[in-house]
Amino acid sequence: MLIAMNALDIPMASLPAMRNDTAASAPQVPCPAPAAPAPGSDLPVLALATLKRTAAFLKPAVLVSHLKTLTERGETLLRGLRGAEALTGNSGTLASSAHVLAGSAGMFGFERLAFVACRFETAVQSGAIELPDLAKDLSAALEVSIHEMRCFIPAAG
Amino acid sequence: MPTRILVVEDDVMQSDVLAAMLEEQGFYVETAESGMDAIKKARVGWFDVVLMDYHIPGVDGLATARLISDLTKATGRPRLIALSTATEALLAREVGGKTVFDAVEKKPWAPQSLLATIKRCHEAAPNPGYRWAADNEVLVSRSGRRRRMAEQLVTMSDTESSAIHDETDPETAHILVVDDDDLLQSFFKLALEAEGYGVDTATNGLDALRKIGLSRYDLVILDYQMPEIDGFATAGLIFELVGKRDRPQLIALTSAPERLSDQEKGSLSVFDAIISKSHGMESVLAAVRQSIAYKKRQSNLEVVNVKQLASQLYPSA
């Protein structure tokens, strides 16, 4: 827990308790390199400075609550993207979810997710042909970002 | 006096974080979750700056900003800053180079950049409205406003007050016709003026709301299918802006009422009457007469009630 706090360099009082040691070191783990570099893959999964900056304005309990909400949003979008007819019958809803996530994830430093979600949203609105590829990129960004988010949420009980 | 900021953001999480950051910097902050909520608050809140999420459902950021800009002209227009995840090129294309916004900030926002933009916008053109309102005691309590209104009414002679609302005289009735079709708009104007009504026209919902903000109408005839803000959304905004009690009568015009979905039929309850354009002018005029008569009766009743209240409160006046 102490390692994580030092890594984030956030005042002790403003940080939620970390779940475990894996979580503590998670922000420093390099992102898995995709087979073909996709736009945004060079961005950090989590920009610690941004998370630190946002955390400074919030009470620890509020920060945890927001991160939980963010995780739930990410998981919902991921499930939607994995649906059988995700990009044909449901793309508008997915784009709306991606839009909300782009703003909120970026605010907490999840830069790669924010970038890819924004590209996905724009692609849905413009009917871009590369939508399936962008959906894959978004799913990948969601998976790795959700993993990071969970590290900051204390285990229930 | 702290700088007053209205944060317009439909995502509560983003709104909370932004408000927390701004309050920590010493700003006075209020939040609005929709365009309609923002318009309502901006009209009475004397804000220096409005931070507007560009992509909000319902009345979008651009339409909301235009309405706020129009409706606060007389009292002091706040600086309008758009927050958007879209690229600047996209934003520039959407606003067609005639942006109502004073600045655009990219989402996710960076505190230093956002604070610098707020400072720059506010210092370049501070809103004198709030200070003026405070200095001139315009910001009175609701009971203070009611007292003033009552005082004005009791000083009015019976002849004067009865002359204000004559149920049978169409010349005292003012109608706003809202239709994006110029031909229909002119046709309705001519027909209604021939009946002796005072008629103004508006080409879209935004134009209509601007006019309703400036003048008082007894009746608004709205085309249901209009671009940007449709008839239903416009009617909803009229309810919010003018208030249920003071709102004009609302008549919806539609070219195909049978094609309206169940949801649309339900939503049409905000209107006092629904008329098919194919039913001819006589149907429209009949509905207009009925609506105007109802509005006049309602207004007369209110004058009597407030006068009674005033005489009870100030028996010596």
C-alpha cells in the first residue's frame, strides 16, 4: 500500500486503500504490445499524474466511488461490444457509452481508453468502415484499463 | 465576490469532479444536468461563466448556448466555454464558423488549461449582471417580488385592470406562429391578422424561444416537425422558461397526426390542442378562438385572486 502511495505521490489522506500488492505495482506494468500498432497504443493505460491531480480534489471515499462507477461503465461497454450484433443493431448505444467513458476515463488518467473510446464514438457517428477494428481496439483498451481500475478499489468487506 | 460558474454536464461523475476542482479554486459553482436545466438556471443565476458539455442529450450544447446567449443579453451574458471530446475541426464544422462559444476546451480537461481559459474569458469581458443585480436590489426574495406585484396591483384602478383582459376582443391577443415553412407561416399570419389578432412569426424553435423571452404571447402555434429543436422540445422549453402558470396556450400543427408514434402521441399532451394541417384554416381559427378565450378567462381569474390577496395583505393601500 505504501509503495502505491509513493508511486502516485498523493497525500496519504486523499488515497483510497489499495487492494493488494499486484494492484500497487500495476500502474508501472508496461502495456501488452499489440500485433499491429493501433492509434492510441502509444498512450499510457494510466497517466499517474492525471489521476493524482484529480484525486487531489476529491475525498478518498468519493474517489473510490467514482472509480467503481468507471469500472462498471467499462464492464458494461465491454459486454456490449462482445454482443453478437454489437455493431449492427446496437452501435448508437455503444457510441453513447463510449462518449461518456471517453470523458470520465480521461479525467482519471486512463488516457488510452479515453482516446480509443473517442475514436470509436466518432467512427459510429460517421459510419466509418474501420468500425470493427476500432471495436477491437476499444475492447483491448477496456480490458487493460479495467484491470488498472480494479487495483484502486478496496475489496468488499 | 467569487466568480460564478455554471457547469453543464449530463454525466454526474464528471460534473462532480469538475465542480470539486472549481470550488477548491474558490469559485461559486452550480451544476445543471441538461440543456433545459442550464437555460433555466442561467436566466436567473447571473453567472460569469458557463462551462458547457458540447454533447448533451436533448437540447444539445450548441442550442443551449445560443439560447443562454439570447436570453441573458439584457441582464448580462455569461462567457460560454464548450467542453468537447471532439476534435477542434469537427467542432468548427458543426458551428459553421459562427460559434457562440467564447472558448473551446478539449475533454478530458486539464485543470491548468481550463482555469487559464476561465480566467482569460472572464477578465476579457466580466459579466456585470450579478453585481448590478445586487447593487440595485433586483435579487429580492420571492416574497419581496410578490409584495411588489401586489402593491402595483392595488394601485391600479378597477377600470384599468378590467381593460387589460377583454375576453372577446381579439386585438388584445398576441399569437406567435412557429413554422419552418415560409409559405405556411405567411398564410397563418395573414389569416390571423384578418381576424384582428396581433401576430409574430418564428422560423424555428430557437427563434420562437427568443421571442417568447422578449414578449408575452397568449397563444403559440407550433409546427410539430421542425429541424434542430422540434415542436415538442420547444413546447417543453416554453414550459420551463415561462412557467406553467404564465405559459401561453400551445397548439401543435402536424401534417400527419395518424403517423405519430405512441410515444409522440403521449408527448403531445404538453399541447392544449393538436390540429392536422389538412383540416383547413377554419379548424385552426376555431381552435385559436377557443384557446384565446380560455387564456383570457384564466388571466382574469388570476388578476382577481392576486387583487384579493393584495387587499388582505395591505388593507390600508
